[in-house]
Amino acid sequence: MFKTYFPIALLLILVLGMAFVIVLLSRFLGRRIPSKDKLSTYECGIEPTGDARGRFPVKFFLIAILFIIFDIEIVFLYPWAVVFKKLKVFGLIEMGIFLFILLIGYFYIVKKGALRWE
Amino acid sequence: MSWLTPDINFKIISPELIILIVALLVLILEPLLKGRSKNILPHISWIGVALALVSVITLWNREELGFNQMFILDNFSCFFKIIFLSGTLLVILSSISYLKEEKIFHGEYFSLILFATFGMMLMASSLNLIVIFLGLEIMSLCLYILAGFRRYDLKSNESSMKYFLIGAFASGFLLYGIAMLYGATNSTNLKEILIFTQGFENPLFLFIGLGLILVGLGFKIASFPFHMWVPDVYEGAPTPITAFISSGPKAAGFSALLRILLFAFGSLHIDWSFVLWILAVLTMSFGNVIALSQTNIKRLLAYSSIAHAGYVLVALVAGGDSGISSAMFYLLAYTFMNIGAFIIIIFLGEKKVNLDDYSGLVTKYPILGITLALFMFSLAGFPPTSGFMAKFYVFSSAIKSGYTGLAIIGVLNSFVSVYYYLRVVVIMFMRAPVDEVQKVPIPFFLGLALLFSVWGTLHLGILPQSFLTLAQNSIFSPF
Amino acid sequence: MITLNHYLALASILFCIGIYGVLTRRNAISVLMSIELMFNAANINFIAFSKFITPVFLTGQVFAVFVITIAAAEATVALAIVILIYRHHKEINVDKINFLKW
């Protein structure tokens, strides 16, 4: 165990040491002229507007909820796909029924206007 | 990897299929229909339930397994399906006028009730813990939404949230218990668990698993240490839904409990009956004692439903053929009398839920007053009503199995309960009416539901033999 | 070598954290997250048992798939209820939503 992991440990030590030395060197050798832009979190890009914890309209929430439902159904498609060839036509029909029931739910959502943004 | 060809048998799941198709149909029609044409939705729903009831009856006296032993059709499941479907029928019929009054007449209501019924039916006729869990969750998720169906009422919202948080917490326990059981017995199939538990050595996992399952199902049937959600949810939920929650899901919880405890763990009866003995005593006593001081009739019936869960637990402790059949008979009788009592509360509306509002009810609505009195007598266990017969069979089965002490505690408890049930009757008959509000005619469908539950209560009380024979014929036999 | 016991220990720790969270957290969303933790603890158990005890049958793994679906359905219902309550109360602290006697 020790033998197999020894090179990795060595590499780890080397890398850490190297990084440490380089950071220290640049700190001692380089000249620092701090300015407002340089000290900001992101030196380039768009200025952040407002707090990241700001509130979103509840519509996003609704879409997210609907997304969870339809997203999770994929879980059933993967095992089905694995044995698809063994199941033959039977599997296709079963999955068709399953998706049809989901489709009824989708139909209901659309008709109720849950996906309308306005 | 082993490969099992699924044996699909549509005949044995025909009641479930009917309910599912009707529920989906209502869900599709809801957004398509506009205005007054929506009035058709409750009628589609109750016709669907009636059809399912007929199809259950045609499947009587058949024993078939299907879907790789996931699904079982036997008289036990048929009997429970009759309980669920008649409860659902009563609730749908009695909620039509209520929903219009409360201005929450939406098709989703009926769709959700049907989906919940579907879940219960799945629970009752499953031999696999996976399907039992799925059925339980289908049922519970619908009920969480239904409890909050009066969207603009804070109490309803709150009851929905409390029901959800506690229900999901309980599901977590149940699930962990099933996982433990699976680890201990290598199977989620109750038959294989049965074979395993008959062996000489039972690992610790098995008992941890069983304990956690008891906790999880204890929440659903509202037995003593896990009952605290009951009064709040019952008070806040719309009254028809309260009636629904107090009958169907409780019976479904008991059907799962009966299958797990008396079928899969039947050979370990000595090990778990002691725990259930304590639970039964505490559940009965707690429910009855707290109910004495209630002034809100929905809360009163909530505590009374806790007490009734205790009586059914007595039958479970007794075990054996008579225990199972008396538990089933009790649940059937309870469905009729409890929903019957709730129908009158539904009619009087969401604002009149204090006991004082019932003073002089009999002079204003003689029929309602007399029927409510009948249901109260039945809940208290007076002859010649179904409540008496049900209690009689439960306690005699306990005595037969040698639990005389438990039976005595049960009888004493019913004496305590007489006080608060009769208080309602006294308030209705002896006091003068408080207000002179316009008398409203009884809606047709609500009256029909009332008639049906009065028939159930009296028939099971006066001529119990036919239904008792049905219950005795529907005991599952260990394979 | 990771054995069955390691998985079981992990699952039971997760389960206990979940219970602790449900009992102590006052925010409805946090309670929901704790409940999900309990579900996932059971899932770990299922998959571990399936892998170590019955590697031929996939009962446990299939059960886990179902549990994941149910957990998602439960989360959606819970979030919908929370939105509903928030619209009325402007508050999702479980302790403060207390119109009914507890």
C-alpha cells in the first residue's frame, strides 16, 4: 500500500512546496501598487447589481417545482434503457403507458396555464 | 442476472384500473370544462367509485397472485377495498354542496380523492413492501394537498403543512424500517419474510425494522405516541376531507399493519403483542380522556378517532382469526358511523363547529338531529347500532385469546367515552336553539350519503351476521 | 476495504442527523431537507444490502429508484404548501404558524 501511494504522496509534497515557494517569492520580489479595481473580487466583468440572495418572482419557483417532477421521471428511463432489448415490445408498451400518464399531467399543467409567463 | 417475466393480469387489478382511469379523466376534463359544465365532475367520480365497487364484488372469492407476487387478490383485500370505496363514495356525495358553499368547487378535489383511494387499494392488496410503501405515499401526498384545499383559510394551510411535515417524517421511519427488514430477510416480499421469520434465529435487524415500521404506520393510524397531528389536522382540513382522513387512510394503515404483523410476523406474535398491548391501552385511554374536555366538534371527533384506533389495536393484539375478522368488521362499522357523523357537520358548514352551535339542532333539523344522535350512540357503542356489535366482537376476540385485562380496560374506556358522545346529544336535544338563521333544505346527494351511512350503521348493528361472515371469510391464510 | 457495516453506519448517522434536523429546525424548508436526509439514509441501506446480500436480485436498487421519485414528489408538494403559507403569513417558521392548538 505504501509503495503504490508513495509516488503520489511525493508529487503532492512537491506540488504544494512549489506553489508555496512561488507565492512567497512573488510576494517578496514583486512591487505592489494596490488600486480599487485590483482589490475588487472580480477584476473584470460586469458590476454586480444587488445582492445574490435577492428574491425572485414566485413564477420561477413554480417552474422549478414542475421541473423536479418531470426531471425525476428520467430515473425510470435509464434502467429501462439498459434492459430495453430484453424487454422487446412489452417494454415499449409499458414505457408508453408510463409516459402517457405523465403526458396527461403535462396536458393538465399546460391547460391550467402554469407555464404561461404573463 | 436473473430475469423474471412479469405476469400481467389486468383482471385482478380491475377495480384499481377503474379508479385510476376515472381520476385521470377528471383531471383532463377539469381544465377543458368551463363554468357550469364542471358540475358533471363529481358525478363522473362517484359513478366511477360505484363501478369499482361492483368490480370488487365480482372479484370476491378468488385468490390470485399477479405481477411477480407484488399484487394479491384475496378476500382480505376485497373487504378492505369495500371499506375504502364506500368511504370514498360517501365523502364524494356529501362534499358536492359543501364545495359550492365554500367556493372551492374544483375538479382536482375529486381527482385527488380518487388518487388517494387508488393508493389505499394498492396498500390493501399488496404482498410486497415496495408496493405498500408506494400506495401509502400516493395516498398521503394526495391527502396533504386535500387538507389544504381551502386555500384562503389560514387554518387549512396550517393543517396541510403540519400533516405534511409529520406524515413525511413518519414515512422516513417506515422506509428505514423496510430497509432494515430487507437487510435482515433479503427480501421485501411478505411471503419470503414469513418463511424467514419461521426460522429459529432472528437477527436484531428484524426487530429494529419491525419497530421502525410500527412507528411509521403508527403515525398513519394515529396510535398513542404518534397522534399529535390528529386534532390539528382534523380541525383545519375541510370537513369532508376530515371525514375522509378519519376513515380510509386509517383503514389502509390497519390493512398494511394486519398484513405485516399477523401475516409476515405471525409466528413472532409473542414478541410484538406486548408492545401493541401497551400502545392499545394508551391510545384508547388518551383519546377518550382528552376528548372529554373538547368544545370543538371536529376536535372531539379527532380524539374519538384516536380512541377508536385503540380499540382496533386491541383486535390486533388478540390476533388469530377472530382478531383479524373483528378488526375488519370494526373498521367497516367505523367508516359508516364516523363519516355519517361528519356528514352532518359538513352540512352545517365550516363556521358552526363549536358544540354550542349544536344546541337545539333537533328542533331546527329534526332528521339531522336524530341521525347525529344515532351516530353518537353508535360511536359510544350502544345497541342496536353497529358500534356496539363492532366493540362486542373486538372485546370478545380479546377474551378468547386470553387478554381479559385488555378487554376490561377497553370496556371501561367505552364507558368514559359515553360521557362526551352523550354530551353532544344532550346539547342537541335539551337546549334551546341559539340563533334563528334561515333553515336550508338538505341537498339531495348529501341526504343520499346520510341515508347510506344510516343504513350501514343500523344494518351492521341489527343484522351483523351477514357482514361478519364476510369478514370471517376474508381472513388471509398463511401460505 | 469498505464493508457492509461502513455503509450501515453511514446510513444510521445520516438518519440520526435527519431526525435531529426535523426536531430542532424551525424553518419549514430545513425540516423538509432533514426529511430528505432520512429518505436518503434508507436509500443507502437499500443499495448496500442489495449489493452485499442479494447481488443477484436488484430489489433494493429498484426500491431506491422508487424512493427517489417519491422524495421528489414529496418535495414538490411541500414546496407548494410552503409557497401557499408564505403568501398568507410572510413566514415559514414552523413555530410561528400556530393558529391551531398544537
